[in-house]
Amino acid sequence: MSGPGNVLAFPAPDEAPDGRGPIQEALAPAQAEIWTAWLSASTPTPWRVGEWDAATWLFTGDVDNRSTVAYRCTVAACDRISRTQTLCDLCEKEFRKSALALEEFRDGFVPDRNRVIDGGTRPCIVAGCPRDGAVWGLCAAHGSLRHKDMMRKRPGAEDLEAWVAAAAAYDPLPACLVGGCGRDWRPGSGICDLHTRRLRADGLEVADAAWLDKQAPFLIVNQFSLAPLEPVVRAELLFALAARDERGQRLDPTAVRQSVAVLAGHRIAAIAAVQLGALPTQATANVDALLRETFRVVAAAFDRFRGVDPATRPTLDLVDLGARGRHGRPTARPGDLDISMIRQIWLREILVAWVSEAKPATSEVRRAHKAAQTAARALDARTGGGLDPAALGFADMTAIVAGFENLLRADGQEMSQKSKAGLLSMWFKVLDWGRLTERLDGMAAGFARHSSHVIKQAEPNEDEIGKAIPESVIAQLDACTELLGAGIRHGRLSPEQVHAMAVAVYELLRDTGRRPAEIGQLEVDCLERDGEDWQLRWDNGKGLRNRRRLPIPAETVTTVHTWQAVRATIALPSGSQGFLFPPAGEFGEVRHLTSEQISPIIRAFADAVPQLLAEEFGPDGRPLPFDRSLIFPYAFRHSYAQRHADAGVPIDVLRDLMDHRSTQTTAGYYTVSLKRKREAVEIAGRHGFDRAGRGRPTRSGTAYEAQSVAVPYGRCKEPANVRAGGNACPIRFQCAACKFFRADPTYLPEMEQHVMQLRADRERALAMDVDEYVIKNFDANIEAMGRIAGIARDKLEALPEEERAELLAAAEALRILRAQQAGGITDLGMPGRRGRESA
């Protein structure tokens, strides 16, 4: 058989690969018997108590079992079972024909109690008669009797209700001989009407033991039967279904029932013996997925049955090795990793052992796999190829580290130093685990990590301006919100409902700056009144700080209310009632929208906008196209922060809005590019003046900064103080009275705020009845700083409009720089004031 990772190839039921008949691949009888016994011993017993009947190979799903995809119909008067958490098939058809709202239909519709699904039965309507109902709701015997009475025109025969009231019940008939079928048998045949029709369809007259063994009873939506399969295939499929339970996957009886039909239709004798290829196109997605998974699980189990070492296979099956998924459970997603290029057997073995015993997350396994491949390539180039672990040494490890330093991304571009370092760390993690578990005892001691074995980190690019989406691009997106949700499928939501949800998600990302996962898990009552304003209640999942509050614009509140009205018309998946946005899946463990489901919504929206222009211009003077790959959910958080930072919001206020623990994290948004910084400093320098208001322009911003030191509201050029880094000023915070003080109009807001603070402090000092010289000192400082502020104001107003706009733009950039560098401004012992850190 082929190894795991391939897919099934089924010819038509009556056509083998060579066109001569059904699939003939099978195990030898002795091997099949041992294999079946191995599977039976490896399958949990009992399995699915109350649902699985091992004697008849029949499964009947319990609607109260969360692990089974079967639900009660949500119509109050209906007792049928549904595959979804809404309406059963019959009620769904009636609902589509009605003009009622869903909730009205659920409360008021009454299904026809006498309606029988094709193949189903109801008891005879004669009181006490246990036989199956048929014509007129009567069993065959009562139906025949009434027919005779009608033919003989006996009184009361035409009135069914009167006739039934006068009829006497018959004794029960024996049940059909098919396992699990409780229908009445037909005298002389031993089987019911349904199986009699099946028998004749098979061209047979007598139901022998072999035929009976392969028959399934009539199945409803929450049932499946393995009886139609060959004995080996029954054991194989049951083993695969039990493995799903161990991984925490839900069991869908409908998908299993359809998979059984595929396997039985092709007369598969043993899954372990079938060659793998492409699945039949007629299979539904659920059946396709279940069959792929079943064949993969059985293939891995058959290898274990034969004693095949996973390290000798060309691929690793993450499901078979027990790697963990996102929520800590064994992963259920196929994730075969190619290890054929890793020639070093010891490296393969340690990788397989680490996955199967340490049970890492699949994301870790993939990084470890890439790290092992990188190490294997480096060792291939060494003498001996790294095949003998005892012969490896320090030079070999150094060569491996060099291999990590030269790694490229899948698209051939340079990989980031951080990613390289992460992969190298994973390599050492797996190697250290091997030594800790004594699996590498024979490895040379010199083949180990050394302090020199690190990835050198590149200097950060100080001209990098972050990942914020420019406001001009957001404005272009806002003009095309009618495209949100187009082409996105989200569970059972209609296109109109998806659009309403997508608009709400987009505006919340844009206007709140919350992380995508935090938007996805918002509660349905997340909006709270705060006087005339609104607040958003949210949970900081990253910082583990819940029930946070954030001011939210009224326009966004309106959008959320619109979505809430739409949401009220949706049949929500189980467990999702408390969340604002439902998940895409009906049966998943996640009860709300996830960041992985938000990403395609924003990605599709960005791709659908006909034209997006950047703020940069090309050689022809026209705006360049904006790189759409820069539009992703998390980027709106950066944009939110950058929007507030550029508006001059104090850094401690923005820290609270972003819910950062440290101002250092928030300070990253108070940055401007190196080019913009130079331009701003040079523009401000051209408008510099001294304490008397005389112009003191500078030709070079760099030279100006090198020959002065930052002080509040300007710079100081006193040589001794500059050499001391601002710590040798004899008059301390009285800069406005010093001839070495230099200011420019970009400091005007801070100057005016300082004058207001000094006046407030003076009033408090008067209330404290301080000595007169303190009040005089306040008056002198207020007069001096007020004069400097007046000079700055006059110079700004005297400028031509174009030059004034240029200076104001420079002031905005410098305000951001000063906020970022607030901790580095020379402390002249000035009294602390609110907002000083962000000045």
C-alpha cells in the first residue's frame, strides 16, 4: 500500500482500474484475521455507550451528546431530529414555503403527525396494535380487513375513525431478521417489506445468512450502520472513528453513513490494501474529508501493526504522532511532513521521538521540521554527511549555524533575523531534548551549543515608520464598504447577513484599535452607556485583563446596533448566543468569530476595492498604487494608535487607550521617519530666536543638535552645560531669562501650557501664604515665559501662509519626537506637572 499522505482513487462501483470489475485489492486471509484482531484490541471497548450497538454494527446518535452531530428540530411542535441546530429537513421545506419570520415559524408551525418519511414507519392506529402502520395508518392485517369490509359494504367501513374504534388489536409479529431492524417481518420470508424490496433488487429470492449479514436497517439522520461493509473494513472504520473521539472530533452520522455507501459500493475488502489516489468527484466535502482521514489513520495503524518505524517513512503524519492542535487537544488536521531529504537516521529518529513523546503543538512541529531540514542540508555538505553522530564536532555545529544564517523565505527573499534565530533556537530545543532523554548518548560532546552560535541581529531601521495604514488609504476603504463581505461564506449566513457582520467588524477594527481576536470575542451586550456617550466593554486576552472599557464613536455604535438587529434573525450555533459575532462553523469548539475568520474578510475587501492610491508619487507626479498586502486586521490597531499619536494625544493617555502595561510599548507609535525628522529639525531651526526675540537661525539641524542640549521648551547652547549633558546649569529651570536659551515657534503649545501651569501654581502658593519672594519668582517666570511665547506667536503669524503650513507640519513631527524622547529631556528640577511625560 502507499504511505500516508496520498488520497483515495475509487473507480466506478462496477469498474476496476483495468475496467474488468470491482476493486480486488485484499489482504491474505491469515493476515486479514490477525489485522482485524489487532484493530479490535486497539479500539476502546465499550465505545460510545448508549449510542453504539456492537452486536448489530448500528450507531444511533444521542442528541444530548455534544460530540455527536445530531439535534432536536427547533420547531416547538416537531419531534424529528436534525443534522443542524435549526430546522429538520421537513420543517425547513415548510418554512421556505411560508411567509413567516423564523421565530414565528418555530413557535407556531405544527408538522403533520401522520406524515411518514420515505422508508419510515408508525404504529398501526388501532388502539393497542403493535404492528407497523401502512395503508390508512393501519397495519397490513387491519388494512386488509377494512378493505374487505369496504368491498362487502359493511356499515361503518367507510368511516375510518369509526372503523378503527371498533377494531381489535392483533398480536405483535416477529421482527425482521436484519440486525437492528425492528420492523414486522413478512410471514414466510423472515424479513420486512423494505428488505424484501432490497432482496429483489439484488436479484435474490431467499435471504440467506450472508445476505442478511450485509444489510443495514432503515436509517434516519442520526444513525449509521457498518453492516454493509466487509468484516475487515468494519473493524478499520470503527477504529478510525474511535480515534476521532480521542482527538476530540465530533461524529457526524450522515457523513459516516455516506462514507459507508462509498466503501460498500466499491466493495472494498480492506482499506489497508487499497492503493491511494484521487477521491471521486461526486463525494461531498464532509465525506471526502472523512474518507481521507480514515485512510490516513488506517494506513498509519497498519504500519504500526507491521512494526514499521515512523522514522523510516518518507513522511511524518502529525495526527498519528499525536501533535497538539490550537486548543491543546491532539490535532485532527492532516499535516504530513516530508522527511525524505533528511538522510541522517539519528536526526529523523530524534525528530519523530520528540513529536510522539513531547506532544508539541503543530506549529512547533513545523518549525522543528524546517530546523531539522536546515541542519540536515548543512551536514550533507560536511565530510561524512553527518551520518555518524559520534563523529560530529564543534565545526559541524558551526556549519549548521551558518546554514541558519543563510536561510531564505519560501519566495526566495531574505528571511528576517528574528525568524532565523527562532528556527535556530528550535533546533537546539530538539537536540537538548534528545540529550535529556538519553537518546543521543553516543553523540560527541563537542557537537553542542556554544555562546558563539547565535544569529547576529541586524541594526533596526530607524527610517521604518511601522505598519499603520495611512489615513488617506482608510478613507478610500471607507468609500467602498458596500464591498465588505462579498464572496465570503460564513456558516449558514446569507450574503446580506455576512455583509452586515463584515461592516461591523471592519468599523470596530478601524475605530477601536482592538486586536482582531478581541473583536471576535466581543459579547453581544458589549456596548454600555456612559452619560450621553458610549463605551465598548472588551477583554484584553493578550494581557489577561478582562472587562476593560473604551470610548467608542457614536457612528460605530449605530453600525453595531444595525448588526445586532440582523443577528437577532440568525439561527446561531450552539454556545454562540452570548457573543456578538458567530463563528463560521456549526460544530466547532470555538463559539465566536476568530481572528483566522476575520483575516479573509479584510483580505477579500482590500482586493475588491477597484483602486487604492498611496501617499507617495511616481516620476510622472501621479500617486502610486498602494500595496494591498499592507491591509490586514492587525494593521488597524497600528493605525488607531498612530492616529492618536499624530494628533498629539499625551503618551500616558494613549497607553491607557491601547491598554499597554508600559509607556515604552506605546512610545513606538510616537516616531517619525529619519528623513521627516531631519526636515522638521531644519525647518524649525530656520525660525529659531533667543530670549530677546532676535532671529537665531541654524543652517544645519545636525550641527544645531550637536552644539546644544535639550531643555524644556527649547535648547541650551551654554558650552559647559552642553558638555555636561544639561547637568551643569547654575540657574536651573529659569531658561527664559538666559542668553544661551534658544526657542522656535514649534514649542508654542508647550510654552502656553507652561504659563497656565505657572499661574495655577502661583494661586496655590498664595493660598499657602508663602513668603513674598516665592510669589515674585512666579511672577518673573510667568512674565519671561509669556514674553517668549508671545514672540513665538508673533513670528508664526507673520509668516506667509505656505511657510506657516510648512512650519506647523514640522511642529507636528517634532511634537511626536519630543513625546518619544520625553524620558531623555534634561531634568532641570522643574516641578512635576500633569502631561509632562508626554510633552
